[in-house]
Amino acid sequence: MKTFYNRSLNWINYLLGSLLGLLGFSCDGIGETPDEYGTPWATYQFKGRALDASNQPINNLRVKAIPSNSDLDIDEIRDTTRTDAEGNFQIEMSYFPTNHFKIVIEDTDGEANGGLFVDKTTQIEIDDSEYKESYGNWFKGKVTREMDIHLEKQE
């Protein structure tokens, strides 16, 4: 009885396996583009100098780059940099492709380093032609932007 049961089970498994192999070998439509999974992204590099009204560099200012289409609050942005002794800053980040950024510069050291300056937000508009070195369907490219930002002293 046990031998009959094993033979029957093997025979049924063989038939079901063959049937599934014939019916399930291609679930993909011929000529259709296969689905791709991932998130589009781009790399952004912002370089610049923070200068006062007389074109003198300002040291130790906090600089943030915020995507304008982001619903993040300015205070939630943790990736910041500071200007060096020549007023230079550089921010490099990867983000979902967008054509609008804000560069926020804040004076956080008070009267040190040349006085107290008014915080400044600069809008950056990026044209699609500025994206370089794109590849594949997901990496839109790299954008590099250089700028001089002038700040005014608080009175």
C-alpha cells in the first residue's frame, strides 16, 4: 500500500510539475519594456564665497543647501558646512532631481569674525541643460554651481 501511495504521489507531482512548466514558462509580454525599480537621483555641488559689502570674506558662517520642493523645515537640515577664512564654502549632496534649491547662510557666531550679519537665503534655479554625466535611467547627472553671496551687517 505504501509503495502504491508513493508511486501515485510521484506520478501526480510529475504531472503537476510538467503542467506548470508548460503554462508558467513566460509570464512576460513579448516586446514590452520590463519594469524597473529604483529612485531617480542627481548630485549637486554648490561652491561659493560669502562676502561683506566691501567684498571682504566672512569666516565661520553656517551654509545649508535645501531643495525647494522639500517639505523639510530649514531647522531639520543637518547637512551643513561653514565658510573658511577666505569665505569659501562647498556643499555636495545627492538628492531627487529638482530644479530649485535655496542656499541659506546664517551668522551663528555673533560679533566674532567681522561683526553680526543678516541671514541670507539665495534661490538657485537649475536648468535641465546643466545636468552633466548622466547615465542609465536613474542618474540624471551632476550639477556644479559657483556663486558669490554678499551679506549685509546688522545695525
